[in-house]
Amino acid sequence: MEVPDALAPIVRIDEPLAPHTWFRLGGAARYLARPRTIEQLPALVRWAKQESMPIRILGGGSNVLVRDEGVDGLVIHLESPALSDVQIHGRRIDAGAAVPLTALISRAARAGLAGLEILTGIPGTVGGAVRGNAGGRQGVIGPLARRVVVVDSTAEIQAREHDELSFSYRSSNLDEPVILSVEFELDEEDPDSVVRRMRKIWIVKKERQPYGYQSCGCIFRNPTPEISAAYLIDQAGMQGVRIGGAEVSDRHPNFIVAHPGATSADVIQLIDHVRSEVTNRTGYQLEVQIPIW
């Protein structure tokens, strides 16, 4: 399949994906696109639709595992400055989909806007965070979103207003191929107070999560609001269990870390083993949370 001339400068064939993910594992994308302008995104969606190619969106790569076989289709890597702008208008912040959450949270805090600091310590970018309703014990991002601009399945740029948006545990109704930007509405507060909350959350996250290792976000969904996947994995005696180069973190059992020589197959086999053991020993069936491409 030939790449259209207009898209050839931004599309690479058989491009390795491992360097673009936190796990640093997995094979290549048949096509990897790095759009430089907003206008190129509808063109990429139209091309994929014409060729019946699946589309996958790659942001910061913090919440995805790529199989060793790679991805057959089009991966769109959102990293362009055109998708990384942040604008503040009173209580509202308009952020491009490629903006790192850490950068957005810091900008909001400095502007004296509260709400996003609940996401401190959560990796990723704005687009992926809103699509997956990222969050933790302090809260989730979905209720803060007031408007989301997308490229829909017909390759048209559309706005999804607040009353069209629906969020649930680690999911949303945003099923369009590409999220371009998100507008948030926050509360005004003294910047020092917001920063103090950020620091407290960060201290707790840093102590409990395996920063510094090849890993990604939490592997499994929590079965209920009261019972965490980490608790069940610990109860099943899985903390520290290793298959090949993949190991259940001894700091937080809902994380898997990849040691040198690990493969995606090691991680997937360990995920299956943990699920099986948790079911056998606790009766709960864990659901995988991270996308596996």
C-alpha cells in the first residue's frame, strides 16, 4: 500500500514503537504518522478509512503495551507543537491533546486554578487522560472537561460539548478516532494552596509507585471502589513474581516492571498468570486496564 504523496513526509513505514513507550517493548508499526498540523489529521483519518486500516493513537506512551509482533495499521503519534498549546481564559483552560498532564497541572496551579492537581503523579497526555477518564483516589479528570474537539469517523473536525460527554470508571463515550483539544473549567484558588496539595499527592505517589523502572500505568482495573486490584494481587501472593524479564512490582503490585531482556510476551504471560492466580485465590476476576496493541 502506497502512502499518498501529501502524507509521505509525515508517515514512516515499519517504524519501531518501543522507543515511544514507557515499557520500551514491542515491535513496529506498519505505518507511523507524526502530523505537524491540525489539517493533516483529517487527511490521515480519510486515508485510513479508504484503505480499511485500523487507527491507533499514541500520546506519551505511558499507558500502552505493544506486542512483539508490532501493529498492523496506522499509528498516529500526537507530539506536534500544533497539539501542545495551552491557553488560559479566566477559569477555563484550553489544552491540546499532546500536552503532558504534568505540564497542564503546573500551568493551572501557577494560574491559581484548582481541580487538575488531583492528577498529580499520573503520567500521560491530555487526550489519553480524558478519553480514559484518568484519575485516582483524589478524583478523575472527566468532570472537569467542558468541551472536547475531535476528528470524527468521517474525518470531520467536531466539538463535543459538555452535555454530550459521558464518563465512567476509566472510560468515556469519546470513541472518535482523534482528540484534538480539551477545554477544562476549574475553580479559582490561591496558587500556594494548590501547589501544596500537588506536593502532598506527589510524595505519596513517589513512595508507592515504581518510578525509574520500565513500566506503565496500573495494569488492572479495580473490581469495586472498595476493593483495589493491588490488594487482591497482594493477597494472592503475586508481589515480586517474575516471568522472563517481567516482574510484578514489589512496591505496587498493580504495576509490572520490565527488566533488561524482557519481551512483551513476558509481560502478557505474567498478566495472564496474575489474573489466574487472583481468581483462584480470591474469586475475583481482574480486568486488564492498559491497551495491548
